[in-house]
Amino acid sequence: MPLQRRLPKRGFRALVKESYVVVNLHQLERFGKDQEITPEFLVEKGLLKKIRAGVKILGQGDPKFPLHVRAHRFSKTAVSKIEKAGGRAEVLDK
């Protein structure tokens, strides 16, 4: 049997791991300009099934109009693209 299988497993495994639901900017473009986008709104519209530890917005895609997005986490590129389009990115507390 190989050595790596005979040795005990070591390292840290978090028992309580925070898993965020990931949403890209191009997925948010289907909603209108004046709509405030929140995690509850995304569940209501069917984009998400449930909110685990929170919602994280990633920066894939370019918004064509200003978005007002409220989420638990944002990537740096998502914040810069939202603000470049004239929108707002608000961080929610848990």
C-alpha cells in the first residue's frame, strides 16, 4: 500500500463552514433599473433556492444600467463595475 495512504490524515477541517450562494452581475441584468436587489428578492424571483450563510456578488458581466444591490459580500470587481455604471453596492450584516 502506498505511503500516503498508510499515514494518518492531518490538518484542519472547519466544522462550521460558511458557504455563500454566488451570483454574477450578468444574472442581475434581467431585473429592471429601478429595482432594489436583495437576497429575499432573488429567492422570490426564483434565481436562488435558499440563502445559506449569505449571498456573494461576483463581477462576471458588465451592467448596462445602474443597479442597487444589497448582499452579504461583494468581490472587488463587482463593486467597481456596479459603481462605474452609476449604481450602489451595500453590504448587509448577518
